[in-house]
Amino acid sequence: MLDLEKLQLLDIAGQAWGKGISPGIFQKPMWTRKESNSHAQIMLVKMEPGITSPAHRHPHPQIFFVISGTGQARLDGKIYELTSGSTVRVLNGELHDFINTGSQELVMIETQIFDIKIDLRKAFGLDVKPAAP
């Protein structure tokens, strides 16, 4: 049974960092689909100095908000400089990666918004195909 009190107030500071997408990248879940039965996920992410995330794509949008540090985001090859307060929107399946160009950790909040149809297929093991015209 879900403990709703734990879902309402999280001790993020006391939570251990988990492995991220690659070495030197770590994450702490703030809101997961499994816990919330929603179509979104929010993570606190940190990257060590000098680390570059692997370039990749998603079929869903992502939004990153920089809390601290400096870096770069590459979206389909275009480079954007990042500082505290920067917001990066990856909305259309762009090839993207992040680079920590600073001497301190790059810390961001990452939000992913999933397609309800994709979630329902995963949740119920359905192979949903559009109806033929």
C-alpha cells in the first residue's frame, strides 16, 4: 500500500544519489510515474565537472531547469550556454546532450512528460495500433 505521507513531503537532501544516464551523472527521483500514477517524471540531476552526457533522443518532451553550475546543452547540434536559471526545452525528439563546462557540479531539475498512449500500452501490455481507414 502506498504511504501518501511519504509522497507529499520528500527528504531529497537525505536521499542517496542514484546512477544517472552515464558515469559522472547522478539523479534523485522527485516524482515518478510508478509512485504517482501520472504521465510525468521529475528528477534532480547532477553532473560532475567535465562530464558530457551521451547524445540521445526521446519520443516525449523534456524540460531542464538549471539550479547551479555552468554548462552547455546541444540540441540537434546547436549549442546553448547554461547558467543558474537557464531552462532547456527538448520538445520534438531532438538529439540532445549536456556538457558540464564549469569547475563545480551542474545541478538541474529534469521533467519528462510521457504520452498517455505509450504509458497505457506499457501498463497493460497492449499492442495498440491505429484503426485502418
